Amino acid sequence: MAPTVILQPAGRSLCDEPLRIAVRGLAPEQPVTLRAALRDEKGALFRAHARYRADAAGLLDLERAPALGGSFAGLEPMGLLWAMQPDRPFWRLIKRDVQTPFVVELEVLDGHDPEPGTLLARAVHERHFLSPGVRRVPVREGRVRATLFLPPGPGPFPGIVDLFGLGGGLLEYRASLLAGKGFAVMALAYYNYDDLPKDIDVIHLEYFEEAVNYLLSHPQVKGPGIGLLGTSKGGELGLAMASFLKGITAAVIINGSVAAVGATIYYKEESVLPVTIMRNRVKMTKDGIKDVVDVLKSPLEDRKSFIPVERSDTTFLFLVGQDDHNWKSEFYANEVSKRLQAHGKKKPQIICYPETGHYIEVPYFPLCKAALHNLVGAPIVYGGEPRAHAMAQVDAWKQLQIFFHKHLGSKVGTIPAKL
């Protein structure tokens, strides 16, 4: 019998679902190398490989067989996806069009390194971003530029605004996946998209207020409040929105800053000034990449940069990478907690992930350890170790769903992701 790759689910799966990979029809205890590859929409190739040995019956099941080396080692059923590395330096995997899948190519080769031999079997698998029945609705209402994802069914659904970080544009892949879990999720652009400002020198929260009010008034969204999900700069903006705006019941902040960074935040007659940047504190890694983790002055010293979170009645969940080198996410989360409690507000939930970097993505996305930083104008190190970071992404995805279901009052359960 010729070797065959067996995948469960077979031809396609959602990007946040585990994929079971097995090979049958091998010789007893045959050494093989498995390779996985996908190409992003900009043409960058992401690849991983690992060495394995079939069992006595000629079966290789990645849920039972440890990798013997390669891009990772040990029992890691999803390692061929989360351990992928790009063929170009400082490149982050981003899904730009959620209406098309990532196409993963899997190959089984005879033998081990240095040069595995004959190609024994191959398979192609699609990793999708839209659950069956999820509706994608472009939004151009007033100044708001966004995409709303609605779950199947009549609704109304709990609403969430989803914000990404520096770079701008409109990233939809987290919102589209989250809509499959029973939420109406609006991926919101705020600069460098369509007719929005090209850069981010100043931030006017009135724009975000308009977006919140649009979502709250949507017939498919149930009130009385909505959720916020923000990463990096989006986390900073989420804290500002929760502090100044009404209607935000629950917020998940992923590696966000409690200080305004790089731009003044305005709301009506008030402003939060940007924290001082101390460029002399930039360090270099042994690989010659900038490390900016100590560059921002503490908002405890630069008090005018501290977002006034004590005004907020929002319930918070902070998801923190303890090896975040973009800025001091754990320190910021703890300072928010202290400030809230000092003003008689509810203590936020903080979940810290060791050896986890800045970009905590949806499950099974590979770690982006270093990439171009728009504000710095050069690549910086973002931190994280691949396996720990991969585990954190799976858990963070589960935790944020549990949190939103609890505080926004939806009935649908999470779909478990596992490594």
C-alpha cells in the first residue's frame, strides 16, 4: 500500500481548529520527514519540517508520535503549523482576505536529514477564516470604515469591536473567526485605510464613539453594552475608549499600553499626552536587532500620559505576554489594576503567559519574533519562544471567548482549540 496522508478534518478546517495529521502505509518504523508550507497573499513562503519514525504497523500519527527534531521536537501535533518560519526576514503572517483560505501543502519524504529522500505522499489542506453561515458586511456609515461579521441565525448577538495595532488598514481575520463563536464582531479601521487619515499623529475618540454607537444601534446586536478586543496599539485605544466612552461593558486588552504612545488622544475638551520616548535606551540584540522595551518613560513619572482608567466601569481582562519586548505589557496591566482598585473599581482579571511575545494571535499562527515597527522605522524584537507562545495563543483564544460569553450574556459555547 502506498503511503497516504490522512487529515481530520479532511479537506478544509477553520484556522483556529486543531488539525489531526497522520500517515499510513509506511514501512514498519520507517524514518520520514514531514514538511509543511503555505504562501501568504504577498508571496512570502512559510515553512516548517520535522523528523519522525513510523510505528511497528507503519502508521505515523502526530498525536502519538514525537518529532525527533527539525523545526521543533517532542509531541507537538500542531507543530508543523505553529513552528512555520517565513523565507524573508522580519515578516509577520497576516491574513489580508478572509474570504479565501490559506492553502497548506504537506509532504512526506523518506528518511531524515541532512537530505531526506523520495517524496512518498503529499496533501493539500485549506485553512479557512469564515465559519459556514457567517456573513461579512462592509461598513461605511458616517466616518466609520469597518467590516461587520454576523453569525448565522436570527440574532440579536453580543457585539464586539475588534482593534489591531500599528500599521493601520483593516485586518479582519480575528473578527471573522470570532463571529463563528456567536458574536457580532466589527473589525474597525482607524488609519491608513480608504479615506481615513494616512498616519496616526493624533487620535480623536469621537471616531471610535461613532463606531460604538453604530454597533449598539445595529438590529443584529443586543445591548445594553458591547465588548472591545484590542491588541497592542488597539489595546491602548481600547483602554482610552473604556475610560472616556459609554456603552462598553467588557474589554479584552492583549499586550496594551496604559500610556498614550506616539500620539495625543483627544476627547472633546480633554487630552492624554504621549509618553516621553527615551531613544538613548534602545538596546541591540546579539543579532543586531533593536530592542525598545525600555524606551518609554513610565506613565507613573509622565502622569499626563496615563489614560484615566479609573473613570471606567468596564470589566477588563488583560492577556499579557511576559516576554513582550514592544513595551512593558505586564507592568501596564498591573498599574491599571492598582489604579482601578484605588478608586473602588472592580479588580481586572490578568492572565500572564511566560515566554510569550507581543503578537498574541489566533491559534496556530506562527510566532513573529521580530518585524518592522512603524514608529521606530526599523525592525525590533517582539519576544517570545515558539512553543510557549503557541500554547499561549490557544489558551488566550479560549479565555477571551469565555470572558465575552460571560459578560456579554451570550448562550453559545466556545469551540475548543488545542495543541
